[in-house]
Amino acid sequence: MLGKMGIAILVLVSSGGLVAAQAPQGTPGTAPMGGMAMEHTKPSGPVGPLKITFGDKSAEWTPAALAALPHTTIKVYNEHAKATQTYTGVALIDLLTRLGVPDKPHGKEFQLYLVAEGVDGYKVVYSIGEVSPDVHDGTEMVADSQDGKPIADDGPVKLVTTGEKRPARWVRNLVAIRVLTAQ
């Protein structure tokens, strides 16, 4: 299986398959994750629209449709780039409330969470409390521009958040957000 110096790497390939490989710990281009390294891969083809689902409701957002919505701007320090960056886009909660997700959750509504996914299969989880400005000071944004220019390598849209020490839960090439209920 694995040697003393190796760890398994599973890479989700855009064709839907998994590729397993061995790499020594600390291999460049990999990020440790619970004793395992996960590698971000660039999409091999065009990124489709962002699809958001909540129960039996869903909406698809193309860059043009997002551009027509009110935008906000945030400045965040990107630990990976070692630079302060300016992102402009639509507040995530504004997209979620269009599907009936509460912007001021109470009681059992705090069981809601969302899974955001990039075209490369990278997934992150946020609770409804983290994306609600009524509960949390941070801002989660579906950004369509960075430093005044359309997002290129990480786009067309990217999930960006303020208030975190590093951009580990940012999702580049964002293609899906599913709002689910914890049991």
C-alpha cells in the first residue's frame, strides 16, 4: 500500500473518475487535509453556470445573470498569495434567499448548512449561521471580479469569505451550492 514516506492522493478528474497516486508528504501542489493530501486541479473545459439548490427549488446563475444583480466589494488578505485582494460580486445570502433560505435564521433553521463545490470537485461546508449577516460578521460572496478585472484562472465565479485566517474555504471555479438540513 503506502510506504513510510508516502501518502495517498485522490484527485477527482473532471471526467468523473478518481485517480489514486502516491506522493511523499509535503509534495508541492498538495495541501494536507486530515493526514491526507488533496490536490486542486484546473478544470479541463469550460465552467458551466453556478447551480444553487434548496429542497425542490433550484436556480442557475451565469456570469451575465450575476452581473445584473447588485454587487458589493470586499478587501481580504489572501494568505496563499501573501497579498490583500479586492473582490466584487454578489453576497451569497442574496442568492440563497431567492430560493427561500432564511436570511435571519431561528430555531430549527440553524440545522441548515450548505456545500459549495468547484468544478475540480473541491467541496467546503458552511452553516447557515456563517452566511447570515444577522448572525455572523463575515461576508460570503460569489465574486466575479478580482482587483477590478474579471476572474480568470479561478473563475468565472469564486466563493470568497472574509473573517478567516486563510482562504481554505474559498472555492474557485464555483459550479454548485447545495443547501441541506442536518439530521
